[in-house]
Amino acid sequence: MTGSMTELYSPQFKPTEALFNRSPIIAVVSIDRLENAVPIAQALAEGGVDVIEVTLRTKSALKAIEAIAREVSHVAVGAGTVCDRTQQQAVLDAGAQFAFSPGATLELLEAYQDSPIPFVPGVSSATEVLTAKSYGYYHMKLFPAEVVGGRALLKALGAPIPEVRFCPTGGVRMETAADYLALPNVSCVGGSWLLPADVQASGNWAEVTRLAKASLAQLKQT
């Protein structure tokens, strides 16, 4: 794909590509308590994972994004589980630097075309990939990755649509991350394993750092 094509069809191409290339693992976290937001972000960053997707599944999510953006400025923090256009301004106001969706409705694809931050639609089939691409998106989230075919599906998509890059999320584990990243159309993976529910409940942030370091170390060994 030439530079002129990216400029013509995808204004978001370069910033989204930079996001996908920043870290091989994007931490996917659901933050139950606002006071946990900054410690979680600091622990992940200390472990070497400096891209964090905060899912909009909890009441504290937007405030958590705001706190991380304000107090842990050396990480890239964004919003996950963006499901409709009504969340767009709230996400921007919170200071999110990117937005991920589990799906790719026409409403979302249209709403985020001129977004000042990268938007990554979720896809699970060739039809959805081609639809998102027709709106100018070349970076997508395969979700839920393991359920819809995982690496086998990504290999199949790579032959007819090699220009699209993916961040598989959903069921990806520390043990399988390297296998996903070995695929030429995978730039990064979404890692929810970095913040187990029991670890967040106990406030064991050292374990979050350990998991982040261990995950990155394992990728370097493969």
C-alpha cells in the first residue's frame, strides 16, 4: 500500500500504525475502583507495557482514563468497549488517546472517520474486515479472537487482505501471544491476563509488574 493511498483513504493510518507498533502487548483492563487506576498503570509501565486499554465496562472507567492520562503521562491510555457514537465525546473529554470497539457497526465506522484519536473497530469475519476497510480503516481488533478462529482465521484473512493489520483480543494468553505475533498481519495483541481479577482485588501491583515483565521476556525468547 503506497503512502498516497493511506493519505487518500485513511487519515488515521499513521497514528494508528504508531499505536500498533508501540508495544507488542496492549494491556486490556477493567478497573473496578477509581483509586486503583493510577497504581495499575504505574505497575504495567514499570513492567514495560505502556499501552493500556481501559474498558468502559465499569462506572469508574472514564474517571480512570482521566486519572491515568493526568498522572501517568508516559503511558498511552485509551478506551475499550466503545459501542456507540454517544460515547465518543466522553472518551475524548476523559483524555483517551485511542478507542477500541468490540464491533464495527456502520454508525461507529462513520462517526470515527474524522476522530482526532485512532479508532480501532472490532471484526470477526472477512465481510466485516472489508466493510471497515471501505471506510478507511486498516488496523482492526479481531474479537473475540479465540472464539472466532484465532490464528487460523488470521492466516486465512492474510492471503486476500494482506494490507490490514490486527490486534487479536479475547482469549489470548501469555502462552499463545508469541504465536499470534509471529503472523505477518498481527502487530500486537490485547492482554487481559496482565490484570487477573484476584490480583486487582488484593491490590498486589507487584504481581502486575511481574506478569508484564514475564510476558515481554517470553516474547523475546521466541
